Amino acid sequence: MNSDLSSERLRSASGYAEAADALVEQYESVAFADVHREALHLFPTRQSWVLDIGAGSGRDAAALASRGHRVVAAEPTAELRTLGEVRPPQDECGLSAGDS
């Protein structure tokens, strides 16, 4: 990756890092089912593998895991990932760095 693209990525993600606490509070203030109400009928009903890219607080990954799915949650912003790791673990949910 050239350095111009890399520095642009860092600038665009820095806002998420700076506002991580407020973003997690905002994400967690609304239930998964409320956020995705219009699309819930599109989610698989039988156990599936799910990749949650840009997982933020882990709210959606945890909700999907609680519904029986195996979830890999990738969050590239370290501050959000750290806050998401505080969430009680689900048996079939793993949080990883999006940039490793």
C-alpha cells in the first residue's frame, strides 16, 4: 500500500478513535433488533458463519452470536476494539483487529 493511501486511512479512522467512548455509548443505546428492523427478515434463520466488518462496540456480533451464529467481528479502530472486548464473550463470537 502506498504511503498516501495509508495516511488517508489513518486520518479517516482517527475520528472514530477520538470519539470511541461516545460512539460505544451511542451504539449500545439502541438494540440490534431496532437498528436492523427493516432487514431482519434477510438474516439467516439457521446457524451460519457471519463476518461483522467494522464491528464497533460488538453489539451486532453479540446479538448474532446469541441467535446461534458463529461470528467473527473485525474492528480496525483499536479504541473501539478495546471497548468491544469488555462485552461479555459469546461462545461463537471472536473479535479481531481489522488491520493485522
